[in-house]
Amino acid sequence: MIKTNFFFILITLLFLNSNGHTDELDKLFLKLKNAENLSEATSIEKKIWNIWITKGSEQKNNLEMSKGVILLNNGNLNKALKVFLNLCKIEPEWAEPFNKVATIKFLQKDYLTSIKYIKLTLEKERRHFGAISGLAQINLRLGKFENALKNINEALKIHPFVGIKKIKPLLLEKLNKKEINFLFNYIN
């Protein structure tokens, strides 16, 4: 009986811990979507990133994530990549290691691999505005402007003050010019 109760309590605590992040994230995303200004949105965004970065199932994995982030920030891309790829294997349901691999592959201009890891990130966290913004940047570099615009609009539905928002007016202008050029070529 004592073993059964202990096991039940342990499972309950683990469940509450993993769902605690989910519940908190849900609340933060709702607040983010309804943020009235950049300052408020930035504060909420920081809280979301903090959860994403520390969502490992074990403290040692969270420490590895921190180590990888430091390596990434210091430009040690190959060492950081090894850390994040290892975390992807150890914690296949944790979105952030996959996002970090996508980021490194983007920085290395390996856009196809970056896209692969962005998709894996979004399978685990569909609201990952960072991954969606990364996809927009890749589509911009690949000249897929319509796709980039879709990505930006998707990110804006989640985070109305997301940084990639700044690109939208220039992108719309470019798409409108392209449309004008297409019409001009069609007429001539």
C-alpha cells in the first residue's frame, strides 16, 4: 500500500511538473497575444523563452542547454551544435534543442537542414514564434517572398510585437513591385 501511494504521488508530481510548464505557457501566450505595447510583450516573451530554455526533464539537461547557449553566443557553433544534437536525442519532446540546431544551421547557411529542424521544433511547440521567424528569414534569403510573408503573418498571430514584424512593410513593398512588374511584362 505504501509503495502504491508513493508511486502514485511520484507520477502525480511528475505530471504536474510537466503540465505546469504547459499551463503557464498557455497563460503567457494568451497574455502575449493580447499585449498592448512592446514593453509588455517583451516582458512576456522573456518569460516564454525562459520556460523554453529550462523545459528539460532533468536539471543536468537544463545545464547542458545553458552550456550550449553560452557556446552559441560565443560563436562556438560546432561545439554548441554537438550539445544541442545530443539534447535532441536525450529529450526528443523538448522543442528548444531542435530550435537551437535550426539556428546554428541557419548561421552556417545550411538552410535546408535549418528548415528540417524548424519543422521538428514546430511539431513540439506550434507557437514557437522564434522558429517561425527563422523560417521567414530563410524564405527571404531563398527569394520565397510569399512564403516569408505567410511566416511573418503566422508569427504575428502569436506575438503581435515579434521582431520580424519590422520586415513586413519592406516585404509587402517588394511583393507589390513584383506584382507590378509581372503585370507590366504581361501587357507588353
